[in-house]
Amino acid sequence: MKKPDFSAFRLLVAEDNLENFIVINSILQATGITIIHANNGAQAVALCKQHTFDLVLMDAKMPELDGFDATREIKKITPGLTVIMLTAYASQLSIKDAVAAGCNDYLAKPIDVDILFAALNKWLIGKTKI
């Protein structure tokens, strides 16, 4: 897939594993998107209170506040914000949990670049630009 231009958008990546964040960041840097990093779910919620984002990539398992609870809190703050859950533990149960928490989409790790770009394209096109 051709690298999309997401330079008009701001993305929050909630990922406690630094190596995983570095991979996500390196994939997305080429798109021009502005990336803010949260080290855990509690920090993701705090950042959503302070800043406006077009989309959140949310790791499922994190310290302090997991991705499911963080998503619930973020949706209370900004109900229309798109949250895409990322997890290495893909199963029907965790997909149902992600939807129940308010996630708009769900991607399995390891991240497939084309699938990630397609999901971001799906959820960012037509959004108000920052």
C-alpha cells in the first residue's frame, strides 16, 4: 500500500512497551502524522483531558490503567474520539471486550503496515483537521 499523507492529523499512541512504540512511530513517521506518546493508560486519559487528538491507538495491556479502562475514561471525556485497540492477545473475547469498552476498531500485533494504514485511512478521512 502507498504511504498515505496524514500530516493534518494528531495521533495519541498509548503503549507501555518502548520497543513497540518505536516500531509504531517509525511506521507512522513517513505519513507525516503528529504523534504523542503515552506510557500507560492513566497518562493517555490525562493527555486526552489536555489535548485534542484525531485518533488514539490504545494498547490493551498496560500498567496503572489498562487499555479497556482507559478507553472507557477517554470516551467519557470525548465520546466521538476514535480509539483503535492494539493487542498481541487477539481473541474473540478480547475483541468483544474492546467493543464493550468503546473502541471503534481492533488490530492485532504484530502490526501489519498495510492493515494499520487502511484502518487509519478509514477513521481519519473526513475528520476535522488540527
